[in-house]
Amino acid sequence: MKLSIFTVAVPDLDANELASAAAAAGIAGIEWRFRGIPEDAVSEQPSYWRNNRCSIDPDRWQEQIPVFREAAKAHDRKSIALVPYLNCGDMTATEQAFQAASTLGASMMRVGVPGYDRSTAYPELYGKGVRYLNEVQDIAKQYNIKAVVETHHQTIAPTASLAYRLVQSLDPEHVGVLYDPGNMVHEGYENHRMGLELLGPYLAHVHVKNAGWYKKEVGITPDQKALTARSDSGQSLSTSWQCHWAPLTEGMVDWVQMVRDLRAVGYDGYYGIEDFSGTLESRAMLQHFADVFAEIERRVNEEEQA
């Protein structure tokens, strides 16, 4: 079983520290975050999406990529992916990211998907997404780097079937799907085995994290009033729930069954940790991930041999 780490999940480590920690945990692959740090975040404590020290700045990629690439090489780790935050349709930024991914030596790169917030109808967004991915495919072929669409909440690809609809006319050699069951807890759950069977050759990568739905405590703050409809008598007309990230073994994704399902469809790629629960410090989180998946692999292997 091949393990990787998406560096968004280790914001307090720099490139060399991350590569060293990955090596210590037996994690072979690194997926480097491709996003700059906002100026007003530089003095903040490290955080996943703002002051993330394990990120390559798109405005400085030519000077930074060699540093990140060599950090992986020095610890005998493989830079398997570049993970930017691209807007669907922005071909300039997309091609720049492919150039950076090529320099890094990555074999995969995440590309843009239209977001969905009820303001624009799905058919219009779908057309935009397909036109963009057709252009992306040409660039992916040119650079020999697979473009991947991630199953992600609040986009038009929250499920395996909707991600498949986006890529089904494209060549799976050049465009695939990054399957993220943790994201699908937030929005997009389908029977995992069925979704994986549908994706077939488009299944390119898997992200590993967990999440759960939790009922809000009794009592509604002013900020929550808009989220919960109430009758004239004050009786709640709906139950207010929130989805939160959870530790790897405590959320709604059954990773033992998930591995069974992935094995059943012949998946032999990387499992990339992206734990946002914040319950363990970065190095401990990496080791916990490696330990949990070693036990999952042992159990599934025993089942297959029984």
C-alpha cells in the first residue's frame, strides 16, 4: 500500500521538515500545496489555508520548486503531485501550474471545477467545466501529467457520478478523478463501491480524511437564525446540523470498508492523508496515519487470504 501526504495538512512544517517526517513514518509520496501565503497571514500561527509553511507560492515557483523537489529527493521521497487551487476556465494559471508541476517532476495535478452556490444553474456550469477540461486535456498530454478533478463539496463534482459526468468524454490517460470520501461526508455520499465501479479507469488518486455530522446545541445564536426555520409559535421546522472534520478513525467514513472497495476495483495507487481534525500535531498525525493504514492493510489481507 502506497501512502502520501498532501502538505496542506502540515502547515507548521517546512519542505525539509515535512520530507523528513514523511520518511520517518514510511510515507513515500508528497503532494505539494501550490498556493501563496496572504501578506496579512505571515505573522499568524501556522494554519491549513492561510499561513501554510509547506506551500509553493505560484508567484515564486521558479525559485521555490527546486527547493521542494530537492527536499523530497534528500529524504528519498517522491513528489507525486502538485495541488493548486485553480479557477475553472483560467487557462493562464492552469498552464503555469502545469509548468511548475513538470519542473517538480509530478505525475498528477489537480485542476479547477466550477463551484455551485445556487446562483448559476448546473447546466451552464457543466458546459463551462467540460469546455475547460477539454483544453486542460491538451495541456496535460503535452506535459505528460495527469489532470485530476476532485470530488468536493460546494462544486459541481461532489459525487463520483457527477465527477464521472465531467470527464467521461475525455481520455483517462490524461484526465482522471481524485476520489475523496471525506469530502463526500459533507456533500455527495454515494455507495462507494458503486461510485468506484462507475469511475473505472478514471480513478486516479484517493485522499484520506474523515468527517461527521453533528447536531447543533440547543439554543440558537443570532448567526444561526438564518439557518433554522421556525414557526410562528417558535417551534423549530427543521433540525440544524453541521459537518465537521473528524480524526481519521472517528468520522463517518469506514476506511476498512473503503480499502476493501478500492481493492475490489483494482486500485493500486496512493492513499494521500489530508487530516484537518487538528487533534494531533503534524508528525504524530503522519505516524498515526501510517499505523492505521498498516493495520487496515493487515486486516484486509487476512480477509482476502481466508
